[in-house]
Amino acid sequence: MREAWPDAEVGLTPSGGGVFEVRLDDALLFSKKQLGRHAQPGEVVGLIRDHLKG
């Protein structure tokens, strides 16, 4: 992901219970807890690209 967006500011918020969420601009793009599964390879990057296209 760093190659696609080298200037991005990325942070990790510690959590528990197997929660993995990806948020961008206050939008929830992916939630392992809601979907009941892990992200597929490339899925998160695709969701970020789609979000940035608007």
C-alpha cells in the first residue's frame, strides 16, 4: 500500500476480540467483525481506491 500512497498517514488503533476495521476519511471501508471474514488479497486496496475515486 505504501507504493500506491507514499504520503498516506496510517495509524493502528489497538482493539480486542479479533476486530479488524479499515477506515478512511471517517468512512468504514472494511469490517472483519461485520462481514465475519478476513479481507481477501487486494480487497482493502481496492476499497481504498474506490473510496478515493468518490
